[in-house]
Amino acid sequence: MPFPSHRPARRRAGAEVKVLVTGASKGLGLAMASHLAHSGYEVLGCAREGAQPHAFAHVSGVDYARPATFERLDPLLPEIDALVNNVGIAFDGLLATQSEDAIASVINVNLTSTLLLTKRYVRMRLAAKRPGVIVNISSIIGLRGYAGLAAYSASKAGLDGMTRALARELGPKGFRVNSVLPGYLETGMSKSLSMEQREQIIRRTPLGRLATADDVSPVVEFLLSDRSRFVTGQSIVVDGGITV
């Protein structure tokens, strides 16, 4: 799959920076991939379902519920300079009444499969002796918890633990690993919030609104860039101050 070319291009050691964004067919993933492409990165998005964005190349059929489908990415991974792990699912419901299948699905997609794809990426980059950058999209839910989202909270907290562990493990090899913790977003899962819940969240947020993809995407871009070359193992919260 060729990467589309954009100018002015982001370059590192004379070559354009290639970024893989997972879960890029909609919502925050699509917004981040489009932002990075328009900022000069060569972007490849992947998701279970196909999409037709004009700004970046796309690989469909990559299903985080079935890690065997990651093989579709193997020919591309050695050329990927940076990996943005964005895929995530959630099921609302109190833990006592939630099905075991729903709990397992959330942990499998959000955490286990992210670990497995990251493992593939790291192994191939190590074999090529080319360090990379990893950004995990976590959530303030993993930081603070939320009633009815116990499995989701556990999975996102696990991503932050993975971030810190890999920063120590891979730092000596030249890798940087960070995570971004968005607050409640106008898009995606927050659409299921009632008007009363939205108003309560906005009242509790010092900046007085929900987050947007435009708030999150530049932070991800910063962590991918050489401007953050001495930043690793960090969890960057983008929530308008609600967790203060």
C-alpha cells in the first residue's frame, strides 16, 4: 500500500515520517489521521471497516477482535516510523450485570490486541535496527474511573501501565512511548451521554466545554515530532481541567 505524498513533508533523517493510526475509519482516529496527513506526515490508517478519506492511505480488514488479521500489516510495519494505538470499544453497564463476553471483548480489543500489535511493530523495527515512536490513546476514564465502565477503565489504565513499562524497556533502543488521555469528547462514545450528563460534565470542566478532536490531534502530533525528543513514559491529559 503506497503512502500518499504531502507537502510540506515532515522529515526525519532526510526521509518522510510514516505513521500508522489504528481505528482510523471514524471519530477521533479519522480526525487524528487527517490532521497528521495535512501536517505533512505520510499516514496509513487501518480499521476493521473500510473508509474513503482523501488525505491518507487506508487498510481495511484489520480487526482487533481477531489479532490474526494483523498479518495484513506485516509488509508495512518495518517502514512505519510511528504507531498511534487508537482502537477502543466500550459497553455501558454495571459490572455485576455485564456479560462475561462483553467484559472480555473490551479487554481484548482495548488492551490485549494493542499489546500484540505493538509487539509486532517493535520486533520488526528492532530487527531493522530502526527505533520508533509509539503513542497510545488512553482516556481519563482509566485515570479517574466511571460508574458503568469498569472494564473500559481497566483497559485504559492498562494502556498507561504499558506506556510506562515500554518507555523503560525500549528507551535504551531509542524508542519513545507516551500516552494521551482525552477527556469527554464531542465525538464517539460521549454521544451516548444524556443531556443532563453532558451539562454536568461541562459544569465540572474549568474550561467549560467538552473536548474535540482538534484539541487532541495537535498533542499527538507533538509527541510524534522531534520537538518531544526527550519526552517518554508520560501520560498527557487533554481534558479541559476536569481531572484537576
